[in-house]
Amino acid sequence: MLYLVAAAVWILVSDRVVEMVFGVGHAAALAQSVKGLAWIAATALVMFLLIRAGERSQREAGRRASESASLLRLMGGHVQDVFWIVQTDPERTLYVSPAFEWLWGRRVEEIYRNPRLWVECIVEEDQGAVLKSLAAMMGDPANCRMDVEYRVRRPDGSITWVRDRGYPVVDDEGR
């Protein structure tokens, strides 16, 4: 919209100036051509500067995101607790710390392929309580936290206890 207003003002005002300075005739026609070329050049320069600023901003945002991801991986690689970030709709594991492999006895890649793997590994007698706690937390994300203990069966048949504390992080729309 701003571009249209600027173009209209440029055309109307500059036409009057050309007419006052050059009158009508060959000189006025030449001045109109130069004026048109000046508008094209100015528009091209502004577009170039806007695109360049956008690219610079995008590169900076990418750099910051990469830095944050690196810090998360660094921290996750040195903490003995398992922590993860999941998306619920659609269900997807966004991040799980390397400690998952030690505690669950499974490769991290497995939970990325199957976000329900952690539940499938819970001893059957404990699954109901865990799913109930998870449902309560997701049903009232602003006020509810999950704090539940359960047993996990590893692929080698051994069992380990887990204390799972979680809380949802939601956006402005509560998702």
C-alpha cells in the first residue's frame, strides 16, 4: 500500500515539476523518461535493500537456532537424567537426551521413529497409572504436572525404576 501511495505522489508531483520546468515538447518528454528510469532505479534499490535485510535477519535467526540446538545437545549429553521434548498433535518426539539409551536400554533413534516406545516399554501393571497421570497433565496443561514412578522393561529383560516428572509447555493458544 505504501508503495502505491509513493508511486502516485511521485507521478503526480513530478509530472507537475517537469511541466513547470520544461513545458511541453522534446525536453519534457526526455525529462519524463529520465524520471521513469529514476523511479525504476529507486524501486530496485529499495527492494534490494529490503531483501538483503531480510536475508541477514534470516541468517541471524538460523545462527541463533543452531546455537540453541548445540547448547541443548551439549547439556543433554552431560546430564544423567532423561529429558525430552515432544509435540502432541501430531505426536512426535522433537528431542530426547542420550541418557534415554542408558535408562531404557534402547537407541535414541527408536523413539524418534516411534514416539509411543517409552510407554510400550513400561511394565504392563504400571502403564495405566502412567497414562492416567499423562492424561491429567494434558487435560489441564496450565495447572497440572506429572510426577509418577514406574518400571521400565529393557530389551535384555531387566527392569529399572523411573521417576517421571513432566509439565507441558503451551503456546498462547494453549496448544
